Amino acid sequence: MGDLERPERLQIMLTADELAALENWRFERRMPSRSAAVRELLRRGLHADGFLTAAQGAKSQDFGILPSSGIVDGPSDGG
């Protein structure tokens, strides 16, 4: 097996209702896999909270949720 573009693995547990909602959302949008659907929903949620900013064409490995200086509780309010 070759090098993975996404070498990090995240395992989550879902209720039957959560899985059904994920599958319905995925099929309505013709997403290729559950993983793709989860990544898209995660991206949308982070973007809605102001955490996700990336230039067009940037790869996910080029940026992260946490700044390189360490862990923060949330976005800075400038003060």
C-alpha cells in the first residue's frame, strides 16, 4: 500500500440515529464515502465557528486547527 494523503486516523462512535443522519446527508449530496462526508461536515462546522481558513487549493496537511504556538480555548478577541 502506498503513502496515504491522510495518514491520521480518527475513530468515532455514533448512535444509530447519528449514523442514519450522516448516511442520509451523504447520499443526498452524492458523497463518495462516509469519511468524505464526515470530513466535509467537520470542515463546515469549523468554518462556521471561524476556525477554518485556507487558501484555494491548499491541502489539509498545510494547515491545522491548532496554531503552532499551542492549544487555545477559542478564537482570540484581540484583548
